[in-house]
Amino acid sequence: MLSDAPSPALCADIEQLNARYAQTIDDDRLEEWPGYFTEDGTYAIVPRENIELGYEIAIVSCRNRAMMLDRVFAIRKASLYGPHRYRHIVSRSLIDVAQDGAVSAVTPFVVFQMRTDPIDFGKVETYALGEYRDRYASGDGGLRLLSRLVVLDNSTVRTLLATPL
């Protein structure tokens, strides 16, 4: 149950966080990605189909910031995939403020992938489509994600899902 409409300042903070989050990934500054989360923040990618069937089996699951840092390390040092770039298009968030003050939001997104290898250079395809289901915390460091559940409308990803969405 909603207590109040979110303040304009809260809306602006969430929109700014989402824009910066997307730009961080698109600019391949993955080492900064875990900083958008609280220390015990969670991140998971789950196909919508799994959620609708009651199976919240994640394609990717990080239970805290340390696991996110490990994921970035693995991407940099162990993952093998063709060179590419991402471009996130993030829509406006539908923000809820519960009576207890908890803040959550649902934000639609689409991610395009552009190949940068010499053979397929410039080839663009829709890579991921879905919504972020977020819960937020605010503190001295500003607004942070307590959890981000990435719900994918596309149940398959054509290439290795290495980079966060």
C-alpha cells in the first residue's frame, strides 16, 4: 500500500542513479558497477517466464557486493567473448513509497549490443529487454540499490551473458 507519492527529489535521484548505472556499463567501467549497491545488496537476472511459472532460478545471482566484485574480476580475467559494446535505453521508473518508508521501483529497459570485431563490426542487435525491479536505501553515500532483480522478457540471450545488465 502506498503512503505518499514519491517526492520530486527522490524521483530525480532514482532517474539519475539509473542513468549513471547504465552509462557505467555502456562505458565498460565495470569496476564501478558494485558501487551502486549497498554492501549487502543483491543482483539477479531472471527470465520473466521463470517468475511466471514460480521458478525464480536466476541466470546470474550475486548475494552481496563482494560477489559482484568477483563477477567483474571473472569478466576481466577469465571470460572469453567477442568484442562488443552495449547501449542501454532506460525508461522512466514507476516508484512506490510504502507506509514504512521503503522505496521500490520498476523501470523498463532495453539493451542493444554492437559488435566491434573486424568481421561483424557495427552489427547491432537487441540483446536484452525487460525491467528492473529495485529496492533502495539512502544514507551518507546517497541512494544505493538494496536489490536489483533484472526480469528479462527475452528468455534466451544469444551470446554469453557476462556483462551486467
